[in-house]
Amino acid sequence: MDLQPYLKNGGALYNTGQDVLGNDFGTFAVDSLPLVPTATWGALSDVANQAFWSPYYQEHVATAASSTR
């Protein structure tokens, strides 16, 4: 499923697939939450506790996704 129609037209995520820090989100899976890129999590993990990040960051999944690119 292409998620682009659901994103803000002209935004960085829409145009590049990158977050506001310039990190690539990679591929999305239907019916699952998008995972935060490892570099983004590293930059922002001290802002919110682990309970906030847990649905959006899973180190073993994020590491595997980045190694396939």
C-alpha cells in the first residue's frame, strides 16, 4: 500500500521518505506502526521515556531494516 496519499503534500516525508532530522524511514508495512529510524531515536531518546518510544522503536527491527538498504 502506498502511504504517500495520506501524507502532507510537499512535506519532507512526502517528498523524500525522511523525517525532520533527515533520516530515512525505510519501508512501511500495512497495519503496523512506522518505526523511528535508529539515528532519530538516538537523537531524541533523552526527550521522552522508554514507554513513549516502545511502540515506535525496536532496536533489532530498526537495525535489520537499515542493513537491507
